[in-house]
Amino acid sequence: MLRVFNFRVGITRLYSVKAAKKDVKKYTDTINLPKTKFPNRLSAAKREEQERQVLADKIAVAYEYQEHRQLCGKRKPTFVLHDGPPYANGQLHMGHAVNKILKDITLRQRVTRGQKVNYIPGWDCHGLPIELKATSAAEGQSAAEIRQKSRAFALEAIQSQKEEFSSWGILANWQKDNIYTTFHPEFIENQIQMFHNLYERGLVYRDLKPVYWSPSSRTALAEAELEYDANHISPSVYVRFALNPSGLEVETKGSQTYALVWTTTPWTLPSNQAICFNASLEYVLVRLLDRSPSELYLMASALLSAFEASTQLKCEVVQTLPGSSLGTLTYKHPIDKEQTHLPFFDASHVQDSKGTGLVHTAPAHGPEDFLVSLDKKIPVKCMVNEAGAYTKEAPSFLRGQSVLEQGNPLVLQHIAEDVIHSAKLEHSYPIDWRTKQPVIIRASEQWFINTDRLKSRAAAALEQVDVYPRNNAETSKRAMLTQLQKRPYWCISRQRAWGVPIPVLYSRKSGQVVLNAALIEHLCSLLRSQGSMDFWWSRSLEDLLPPQIAADLGYEVKDLVKGSDILDIWFDSGSTWSAVLKKEQVADLYLEGYDQFTGWFQSSLLTSIAARDCAPYKALFVHGFTVDEKGHKMSKSLGNVISPKQITKKYGTDALRWWVASHGTQHTSITVSDKLLNKAAENLSKVRGTLRYLKGVIGEKQREGREELEQPILDASFLNKYLLSNLLDFESEIEKLYNAYEYNRVVACIQNFIANQVSSIYVHLIKDRLYCGDDRELLAIRQTLTHCYRQLCKSLWPIAPFLVEESWSYYDPSGSAFHEQMVQAQKDWHDPKAVNVVNAALDVKRLINQQAGDVNSWHLAVTIKSGSQLELLRELQPTFGKPMRSSELSEILQVGSVAVVQTDLDEDLDISLTALDAPLCPRCRRYSLDEDAEQGTCQRCAQVMESKN
């Protein structure tokens, strides 16, 4: 009924006078709703504050705690992860984040299982990268100035990097500064002693050999210090060398014969000392149709067609010669006219795959050339200095000129009449990894490790090493073995100031090495007292060397000079196992980028084999390198650099760690993008939501009753048994994946377990019991989810320690950290019967959902007939033939009632649905109300509420 009331002119309002319904009774206060103060999300500012607090109160002390923790039962051996030292030369980038976080996950997953870990972070503090940044490549600085600036720069970088590593939650003893640095006196002393030991055993020696040389850095380089420019342009030149008449039977009389040689380094021709051939090849003398008919050119017959195709020169074969007949040939040097009878040598490195089958040989500028010179006793003429310029020994038109800039054109201009064809070749060429400038091969007096004596033992040791990830293990190991076998020697000397000096003296007159144990001990004593090796540069030898030691060496001090070389930084880092692991300890794991197969993994292997005849590691774990979403390498010039600090500020530290775990182990290229990082943050937010829900169910900081929640569950519910059995399997699977270093699959396994077994099945199906059940049922659920919560924390802690520690602080009333816990699934949780029973019911539930559509299934009565699963379903509802409302089967199926009717077991499962007309209980919305329900709720809810009053 509506009545009209007029209050004033122009305004009309309508008011209902129909009697209002009585207030509906609210049951919210009687429901067991999850309650927790653990926040669902944090603002960026609050998250940053929370991370600082967790870091200071929990994570900072975790490493030292696990070092001293005493556990009951059989003690596991300490897990040793030896840290490959990053350069102390600037800000951290995403590559550092991938490497350090993967190491941290590896350590933490061991700690969760009660195993002690040994991890000492280190820094590589010497070498050209630091020297260039510290000195800004300014000319004219003394060694003392360079060393002072480099040391200060490295110390500043270490402090900055150390603080950021710590902020990522990296498990280490940062509080006591338990780190190692390659410029620490104890480290240097150990290194010097190792050098002397290897020298005494003949494994380290000094010699003149061709090595990779960087004119831009003015130092020798190891292969690991090279990069390759795929688009480098070199001359591609065919040059003739005039042959002497004797030694060659030419059928065409009166002809001038020439050896035809192909080269891409004409600048090396002044150093030519021989031509190499292969006696097993067939050679021909040809006439070039556009040149004088009296000129004949010698080349391999198999390469004739390739020569014609590349030069467009037509040839006529005049005579065929066996390669074995070339050994008596001699030729005239094309530049040095005084060298008129240079030799031909048979050499296996000459092949018929490219060129002419005749190879220009300059022992100062090629490893094969050098080996030929050793075998044939020919001189090694090096006319190139440290700056890559020709010396005074070079022809006058070349002196002082850069070999890489002016060398090629000047040489070609000088021998123009002997150039048969000239073109350009685009090919891959080695460049200095720091300056990005081309390198050369140059003979110089250097120190070497005799790898020939180590290769077979190193290869045998490597065969026993496990490599991860498993899918690329054999390929990676084969590549390392191949590179190891190809390495003729390892040059360990460098011509710089910032590094460990090679502690040797030389005879001023002969250049002979002068060294003994007394000299080494004296230098180590000075090192211990002065704290660095700066004295090697700052003090004169007269001031440095006691006369008695000089006398024992057989010299007067004035007849000796100090060496000016430093040790290769790969020898620095390659010997870290000796300084850090001590004695005979072998690391369980080395974990670095895949480029270290030719770098740190190999240098460490060689030094360890040389010093103690065993590998320094039991296993290697390699990861890829970070790229942007387009697959481009991150660089400042491209403007695509994303720093770890940017990520942690925007998404949080755990999101960075989650991204590393998700993408850092399975690909050689690790994509960094806002899309992937945002996805990591979203996934972590869902995990946080699950932990929050579990915390709400379990309750928080309850000193009374917490032990009860962690006790064995005395409950017959199949759903509880189902989750516990799955928890046992989950723990086992997570441990297996962690042990295999498949952290991306760990992340997937955690997410799947939370989404399926925990959320979609258990939590979803027990909501009625949880919200509306009695105290006994609630206790059993809380006990079950307590175990679930603890297992999830255990699996998550290695990857997301900040989240776990924050969550744990709401769970543990004592204020202890998660790293102080020992969480272990119980073997008696294993219950395949419960799993099979629940899975059978879930299969039926899926069929019901398909038939029911959008209908509220609590309004349905279900009849199940036949089927092989009846025996399993009977465990959930023992009574056959009678509809049941309160059985666990009806709870799992989430229907108003269910009747199980047994017929022929061979028949297909038959399910029929009937709608129930009775209204649902307003409290639980599960059970139908009886017609005479005076209390307004179902009988179950009435009993529960009565028991709580």
C-alpha cells in the first residue's frame, strides 16, 4: 500500500506503509572464519621496511646459526659451495643477481634439510679491468700510483657489492666479514707458494712463444680473455714466393716458378721463415692465362678450382707433382732480399680445405708455425713491440708503424708485383674482451703452465665430475674436454702493474731465471709484515734482497734484476680453491655461467691437478646469460639495462629471486622483462595469499595449543589423510628437484601443489567442516593445515626467504626464525589407499559437475550405481542403498545427499541426479532443513552451536 503525503507545494513524496519483515538471524559470529593479522599485500614503502627488518633480525644471523647448530641423529657432511669471485669493478647487474641467487637457493635448500653449508663469498681484485677503471687509462702513472688507485677502487667496489648481495638475502657470514679477496696478504702468500711449488716441479716455466697479445692493453691475453668479432674485415691475399731452380724438376724449361700462398695477415710477411706443405697432398704447376707464359705457380691440385672461383683467374695445369717431392725446395724472401734460400717443411697442419696447400710460416705469429720452428730449429723473429708496432729490426719502411693499422697496406704496397690477387674477407676475429680492439699473435718471453703434462689427468678427473643441468651435461663436458685437449699451453704472465708479481729474479747478463725457496720465504715474510706486495715496485733490489740470499743464489745483488710481470688473473682465481677450501678439501659444487667452461672451471681444474692431482669440485652447475625481451645482450649503449636495484624497489627482493628460480636454470639466454618480472610478482602474491589463508585457519602466536597442532592427527577423515600423503610426496619431489638444481621445476611444483592439492581440492572441500564443524573436526583441519603450512614454508624458504620469515613471525609465538626449524614429513603419512579413495570420489565429482551445470550441487540428491570404483567409494560411505547427507562422500561430492547402489561391478558407472526442494540451512548452506526444524538451522549446526554455549 502506498500513501501520498504533501509536505509543501511542488514537492510530493511516496512512503510505503507495508509491514517490514522481521530481521533475519545472523550466524556470522558462530562461523569459524580464518583470522590473521598477516597482511594480504604490502605497499612498496612497507615492503622495503619489512625486508630491512627481516634482513636484520632473521637472515643476517642465519648463516652463523646453521654453522653451530647441533642436530640429533646421523650428521650429514657439510655441503661446500665454492664461490667464483666476481670482479670488484663496478655496480652489480642482472648477471650477478642470477649467479648469486642461484647459489643462495642451492645453499638454503640444504639448510632446510638439516645440512650444514660452507660458503665464503669472494672477489677477484686484480687485473686490467680494474686497473683501467681506476686509472682512467691515463698515461705516465707509476706502478705505485696505479696500484694505490686500483686497490682503493676495488675496496670501494667490494663494499658496495657486498651490501647489495646482503640485501638480496644471500646466506653468508656478512656480519663477521667472512669473505676472501685475491689481494689479501694470506691469499697472495698462498699463491706465491703455489707458483714456486709448480716451478720446482717443472710445471711452470719461462719461454719465448707466440701468445695472444692485445696492443690496446699492452699485455698477453688468455683465451678466456678473448671475444670474437664476427664481422671483422681482413685482406684476403694470394702472394707469390719465387722458387730457386734447384730442387724442382720442371718439364717446361726456362720458366720462373713460384709458390702461391694465401694469407689474411700480410703484416706478418716480414717475419716469414719457411713455407709448409703436406707430403700426402698432390700439387700442380699451373700457368695463369692473364700473366706471362713463362711464369709457373705451385699449389695443391684439390684447391685449384676454389682458387679460380675466388680470383676469377683461369689456370692451365702444366705439371703434376707429388707432395713428397717438395721437401728439397727453397725460395727467396719477398721482402728481405738477403734471405735467398728459405726452406720448405712438411707439416700436418697444412690441409686442402682452404688456401693453396702452401702455408706462409712466421714462427713469431702462429702456434703451428712456432711448433714447426721448434721441430726444425729455425729462428723466431719477432719484429713487433708491446704496442703492436714494428721495431727497429723490421724493414725501414715499416719501423714504428702499427701492424694492425698501417702494416697490411704498407706490406702489400711494397710487394705489389708479387700480389696475384687481393680482396676483402669478412670473418670472425679475436678481440680484447675489455677494449674490444683486435688482438694479434706475438712471440714474447712469458711464463707458462705445462698443460701437456696435465691434460690426461685433468680429462680423467673431469669424467668423474657431474654437470648440471642434466639435459646439456654431456655436451658441456665434451666441449670442455675438447678445449682442454686443444690447449697447447697456458700463458700465466701479464705485463701490467695491478696484480701479484711473479716473484722471480733474472740474471742481468744472461736473462736466466734466478729463484729458490729462501727468496720466496723472504718475500712472503715482507708481505706479511707490510700487508701488500707494493714493495716489489717501490723498493730497489739492493734494499729488498739480503746479500746472503743473493750469495746463496750464486750472484751479487748488482748482477740481478727483478721481474716486471704479474700473474694472470685466471691464475689468481684458478687458485682460490687452495686459499679458501684449505688442505685436501674438494668443493661439492662450482656454480657459474656456461662461459666458465673455458675460464674458471678450467683454470681451477688445471691448478688443482697440478698441485694435488684431483679436481677441485665434485659437480658443476652452469647457467645462462641475461638478455632483454628481444634477445639482445644488455648494454648501456643499447639502453636496455635493468638493474637489480630497480627490480627490488619496484617488485620486491623475493620477486627478483622468484624470477631467477623460474628462468635462471633451463636456458642459455635468460630473458629480463617487465612482463616476466610482473608475472613473478603476481605468482608470489598468490603464494602469499595462500600462506595468509593457512595462517588464518591455524591461528597465530598461540603459545598454548601450538604443540597440539604439530602433533600426529588422530582423525579418520580421508581428506586429511589424502593431503598428508600428498605432502609426503610433495616433500620428496621438491627435494629431488632441488638436488637436480631444476629450480624452475621447483617453482612449478610449488605452484601446482598449492593450486591443486591444497586450494582446489582440500581447502575447497573442507570449507563446510572448517567453517561450521565441531571442535574435533576443526582441530584435525588445523593440524593438517599446520603441517601443510610448514611444508610450504620449507619448500619456499630457499627461493622466497623474506616472505617465509615474515609469515613465520605471525605463526611462531617465540619469535624464532624459520631457519631454526627442522621440518620433516612423517613416513606414516604415506597412505595410497586414502589417495585412491579421494581420487575415485573426485572422478565422480567431475561427472556430477558436468551433468549439474550451474545448479547449486547442495540442492542435489545423487545416486551412484555400478562401476569398479564402488569399493573405494564405500570407504567414504559404508552404507549401501541408503541416501546419506553427512558422509564424507557427500562432503567431497558437495551434494545434499548421496546413495551408493551396488550392482554388477563390470557395468559402467551410472550417476543420476535429483533436485531437492527443501531449503538449505542458513548457517552452513549445506544441509537441507527439516520441516520441523524449530531451531532454524540443520541439526548438525544446532548441535555445534549448543556445544559452544
